[in-house]
Amino acid sequence: MDKPPSVATAGKTARWKSVAGSAVLAAGVFAIGYGCTGGSAPAAAKPGPPVTVSTQTPEPPSKVGTPPPDRDKPSSAACATRRRPAGWARAENARPGDAGWRESFDTDTSIVAGYLDQVSAACGDTVGLHLSGYVSTASVTAYRMGWYGGAGGRVVWSTPKVSVTASPVKYSGPPTYTAEASWPVATRIPITEDWTPGLYLLVVRARPHDAGDAIPLVVRDDSDGNGVPGSGSSPLLLQASVLTYQAYNNYGRYSLYYGPKDQSGKRTDRSRVASFDRPYNGDGYQAPFLYDIPLAAETEKLGLDVDYTTDVDVDRRPSQVAAHKALLIGGHSEYWTRRMYDAAVYARDNGTNIAFFGANEVYWHARLEPSPAGPDRRMVVYRQAAEDPLAKSDPAQATVLWDSRELQRPEATLVGPAYGELGANGGAFRVLQPDSWIFAGTGVTQDQTLKASLGGEYDTVKNDFATPKDIDVIAAAPILFSGQPTMATMSYYSAASGAGVFAGGMTYWDCQLTASCKNHETDPGTSKLLAAMTDNVLRDFAQGPAGKRHPSTHRPAPAARALIGSAAAQSDVGIGPPTPAG
């Protein structure tokens, strides 16, 4: 989200300003107690050496109609490549759960903070944990996310005492404004057969009853159960959006959105290169709780077998996507590399369903770069082609909006809708097509409203050249944004291959399933209906190309003004920022 001012509407400018206000508040906190570390772990007595960002590497293009070649091999460990039997997720979730991970939703990194040296691992790997803090030791507990009778997690591994030292954060300064911790390894964690593949949180606690600092990790199934080495054993593939987590991560006072000094709309000191070699903080910290963990819980609640990956892993091994029946994307997968985009398009065009349970998806182009700690530990997003050193010789390398002049690959060509806005308060989706298979068994009626359902950012079907021609808008939320009528949409289309593509149209889809949205009160009836719709999509997409069972036809939403004028209640219309004076 958050287009730079040069391409922003008045509403976008207001959004940049609202984030800047948060930065001012954060800067005050830093000044009070946390020095240069970003309000998390303490600074050492002396600043660390500067970060050096080396010459950046071009992304090789993919041949049209072929998947990008894998640039990494799956694990060869016997325990990582062993195929999992059908029904493994149901058996896993029958094990005793533990809800102790929930307390870590509100970041608790002021005493101890940490990060891992990789975003994913497979059985047989060893993961390095890096810690810094005000205490000498801390405990670490690994929770696997899932259903587990409603507990949402299971303790898989723990250790009561890991050494902690106070370490500095390094800075590159201009032009990339990169913050990087590069702390020493506190302990190495072996990933054994006890670590069932899935989405994990490693919670670091300075004291036994602390909420703790949660660090996400995906444990992969690197078997060839889907016919391709490293593709896993399950029909569904859930892609954790770690690039988006990192974009919003402001640990060290720098994120891809703002820096500590320039609070203007220009954001001149925001990071252009963000590092995974630092803890998550702020919105980047809470992103997995809001957007990915609820989807994992709902999928495993149904007893559906699901493999887990990250967007970094898809960039490394694109072949895994087309090997699955469906790719699942959570509430906010905003940053995509070219190889990710190409892999998803290839998979869709070869029968793989895609479900976007969110909005503001596939919005910014990002590149991956190594750090001294290893490959793919930095993400590059300049936002403006004029700043990007690779864009000068090859505009296709520019880390700008996917629908920009340089890239000309609008997100709508894949997702269906395009990005709308952020900041529409209130509002409710209205059922437009109750006969859609996505509403099967829910009993919804024509024009029924999903009370208080609109939340976060939203997408909208624009019916322009980039929109799939047979898109079916099944529900829409009327919005008056900056004085202009518009709407958010839920949609579905079927591709020529038979693949189905669903788009939920709002970033708060997933967190409403568990009533865990930030600053948004969830209506119980809406939560139940969204869960039923999610279940219909998940069950159907797990069977293979949904378009063969449910071919779409073009059914557009009413005009935005008509949708607003026919709203049953004023509260059903979302209201965005007012039109600026003058």
C-alpha cells in the first residue's frame, strides 16, 4: 500500500501523513528510553560498524509460458523428504494444544528481542537464533500454529535458558537507510521430526510470565509427494508473506515506509533496502497474527492437509506452486518479486487455483539480495524508478508499483480486483450473487449485509483492460472516499485452464475469522459467515481446478453511486478521509 506522493491521490497523501504521525510518536518513545535500536532491545555502549549495501543483482527474466527456473534445491535429509500420509493435518490437530502464544500478539520486545537467520527450514536443518536485551538469559518456546481444538497452537520445543547479550544495531545511512542488527548467535535450534511442517512462532521470554517476543518461522515439507521435488505432500500451499512483514518492520527506526528524521510526505530517509537480520517490530511484528495465522487455523480446523512456504521460498523454488491444487494467500501479501509473480501466473494458467483472502495484494515489486549473513536476507524497494540503480539500464528491474509505466503488469490481471484504498471507516459488504457456490450452505439472501465487515485496506473490481473478462462480483461494500463514490468487492473468476481465483477484497478478512483484528470490532454473525465462505473455497480448491466445476460469468456490481444510494442503513456505507479544503 502507500503509494509515494508522486503517484498518490489526495487520499494516499493523507495515508502517508497518518503513518508519519505514528512515526513521530515512535520517535518520542525512542528518545525516552531505547536509543538507536527502535524501542526494542538495548543499545550497546558504542555504535556498531556501518552496514554496507553492495552492488545490486538483476533478476533474470522468465520465458513467457514457462515457470521461472528454481535457483535453490530442497532439503535432501531423509526426514524432510519423507512423504506425509493423507489426513496428517487432522491427526496433528488432535494433539493437545496450548494457547500461551496468544499473549505475544502485542509486541513485548522492550526487554529482549530476537530474530532467526532464515525465514524457513526443513527437518534436518539447524536455525540460528540471535538475541539482544537487558537480561542475561531468556527462555524460548516454539509453538506450531493450527487449530488444536481452538487453542490455535501446540508447544513443540522449548528451552528454559539461552544467553542474552546487549548488542548494537548497524546503519548504512543514505542512500538505502538500512538498519541491520547482525547480532551473534545466541543458540542453534535443531529442526527434528518433532517439528511437524507448518507455521511456527518462537516466543522469547525474559521472565516466565512475560508475553514474549514472537518470531515467525515456516517449517517446510520438502518431499516430492506432489510429483515435484520439494513440493510437499498436500493439495494446498499456504504462502506466508514475510516480505510484507519486513516492509512494515520498523526495528532500528527504519522501515520501507518511514525513517526517524523526515516526517514529511516525501519520506526521504525511509529504507530502500530492508534487512531480515533484525527483529520484527511494530506493524511488521503483528502482520502474521492478523493475516496468516488465522488462515492456517481455519484450514487445519477443516482437517485439510496443507503445505507451508514463504514468498522468499517461492522466489527460490517457483516450481512448488504449480505442483499444488491451490495457492493460499493471507490478508496482506503486498510485496512480490518477479519470480513470485511469474510462478503464480504459470500455476494459474496450468490449473492451480489461487485464493487471495485479503486485499492490497501483488502491489509493489521487490527484489531479494544477500547480506553478510547469507542469501535473500535483504529486500529492495526504492518505490521510484529514478532512485533504483538497476532501473536505469533495465526498467523491468524497477522496484515500483506493478501497474507502473515501467512494469505494466497490473495486479488485476492475476488477482481480479485492483487496489482501492485504506481508511474507510465502518461499512458493510452486501450480497450481490447469493447463488454463487462460495455462499453454498450459508443461507444468505439477495442484498443481505455482512454487518461491520469492511476493515483495513480494500480492493475493487475496476472493469478495465486488466480485469479478467468473466469476473463475478459476488459482494460489494459501498464507500464514500474523499467525497467520491467507490466500493470494495469480493470476486471470483475462472481462467482458461480451469483454475479458479478468489479475492476477498479486504485485508481484515482473516482476522475477522478469529475476532483478532486490530482496532476493529468484529460482528459474530459476520465472522461466522466469512468462515463458512472460507471453508467453501478451501474445500473446493483442494479438489483441483475449480473453474471446471464453477465456470464464472461476468456479473458486475452496480454503479458505486447506486450502491451507496440503495444502502439499507447509513452505517453500511464506509466513509473515507474528507475531501481536503480548497
